Amino acid sequence: MQTLAKRVEQIAPFQVMAVMARAKQLQAAGQDVIHLEVGEPDFSAPQAVNEAGIAAISEGKTGYTSATGLPELRQSISEFYLQRYGVDVNSERIVVTPGASGALLLLSSLMAEVGSEVLMPDPCYPCNRHFLLQVGAKARMLECFSENNFEIDLEQLQSEWRDQTTGLWLASPANPTGSVLSQEYIQQAWSIVQQQGGHLLVDEIYQGLVFEGHDFTALSISDDIFVVNSFSKYFAMTGWRLGWIVVPEWAIEGATKLAQNLFISASSVAQYAALRAFEPDVLAECEDRRQTLAKRRITLINGLKRLGLTIASAPQGAFYVYVDVSSITTDAMQWCLDLLQQEYVALTPGADFGHKEAHKYVRFAYTCDCDRIEQALLRIERFMAS
């Protein structure tokens, strides 16, 4: 009898998949389901990017690229950092990956030993801890609190560092909370990590989607901080599966070897398409979309307040609002399923993102237009009244 590797048992399935599966069933039965659960706006990639991808196929640009990515794409990313954030990043430090997921898997292999641990906030993006399992390491999640916008207390960070701790992974803007870390916070966290001889990753895949606070990159603090980014969110290229990681100079050789072995190269067509993303007209379109998301954000926040629901942390970026529903239910997962069944509104339960009191929270994604958000709020109000 063949058996699966034991690590598979340690990977938790997304609870939201149960919500999504039921939502599909209801839609197939003709019900009008409003999707506020998916971390993907209703924007497709800009048309100019699509056309660049089509042109790449027509011109036969479909072979392998360098394992670290097209030199011209890496240079475009480098120039983007300089023009938008005033940070000079050597293009040799940029490794283009199959999505940010590929970048996180590469980093896990690069920096985590078997038996080591990486510290993360609770709540955070769930796949991060699963990437570490693939290399025999693990995540240790530190409980965070809504009154501090779910940031790790830095005094706690100092005391929680152990012999087997190898690093700290943060995200800004964060999923699921939408919180944005300050430059001062990351600077202080980096100082602590440096003192302990560890590495710091800042996940910036929602960079550019900041509505309150300062939009910056952790690369402005130190060249030795690892940064992950993606074309999925700001550039709306989700299905193209393209991201990148910026590594310190001393890690270039190791990262290159891993890229060669883990995924050969990212999609060549996606890379040629992404070159078009940095042209002024596409950047202007992405900025217009950011303004659209900003309006949706206000619509959702105001509506949640009108319903008396508690916003757990300041949703300054990304496209999420994390809501405390403990005043109306003791089981957020069941509340989400009941809401879907009765009023056809799909939300993500907090249990997907953390362990400590996750049953209290629900993530709302403002990924559909304002009219649909208003409809969803009316349905939620009716559900709560019932």
C-alpha cells in the first residue's frame, strides 16, 4: 500500500474552499452569488499586456529564458524601483519567478534549514508556513492583536527568538488585514533580526495598493532584506503566474542555482507580456484601477460601520477588510456558510489565516464594484436581522 509523504498531512486545506464550492453549486442552480471572498479583483490584465503576450507567441518567443528571468525584464523592475521609490536595486539581485509562490518556495530553500523555524504574525497568508514544510522547516506564529493592527510586538520578537529561529517573515500591505507597516517598524524589526543573525523577508505583493500610510519598499532600509513581489495584484496579472524576489548580493549565486533546479525559468510569454506593464500608459491604467479600489474600500468600510460590525484593524492597503464578528457569532466559519446559504454572499473565514481566536474573524474583499458591494451589505443586514 503506497502512502503520501507525511508532510502532506501537515498542510491544512483552505476553509474558504468549502465556501467557494457551495457558492459554485448555488450559482449553478441559478442563484446570484456576490463574491467578496476571492483575493482577485474583477479586473483582467491590461489589454496592452495581453497584446504583448499574444505578440510574443506570434513571434515564437516561447522557449526557456535565463533561470533568473529575461535581462530586460529584470532591468525594467530595477528601473521601476528607482523611478517610483527612489531605490537603486542592481538588476542582478532580481530573480523572476513563477508567481510570488515560486519566490517564497525559493526563499524557503535558500534560507531555512531542516529543523529550523521562521517567525510570522498570526494572522498571515497561510501558504507561507506550508512552503517551509517542504524544506523540513516550520513556521512559528506569534499572536498579534487587533489593537496593534496585528503587528508583532517588537519586544516580544526579541524574547521569542530561539536557537533554531532563522528568520522573520512580514507582509505589507498584509493579507488578510490590509494593514500597512511603517518604515520605522520595519527598520526596528530589521535591527532585531540583524542582532540575532537571522534573515528578514518583507512580502510586498500588494505594493502600490496603499490608500493610507506611506507606500515604500523595505529595500530602502537595507540591501540585505529579502523582498518578494508579484505582477498579480497591482498589475492584475493573476493567471500569468509571474513574480520576483530581490536577494542580497551575497545570495545571488545560491538563488540562481535554486531557480535553475526548482523551475528552470518562469513563463517566457508572461515575461514578455510583463515588459509592457512598465510603460507609462499601462502604469496610468493601473493607477486608475487603484483609485477604483479606493472608492470600493470606502463603500465597504462605511457599510460595515453602518451595520455595526467591528473592523479589526485599519485596512490601509491591499483590498481586504478584516472584521470581528464575535459579537454576533461564536463560529465565523459557520456564519459564513449560513450567510452564503441564505443570502448568497461569499466571505472568507478567519481560520484560514491564523490560529489564535481565528474563529472571531471574517475577511471581506472589495473585489467587485460598488453597486455589488452595496447589494452585499443589504443582504448581510437582512441576514443579521433574521
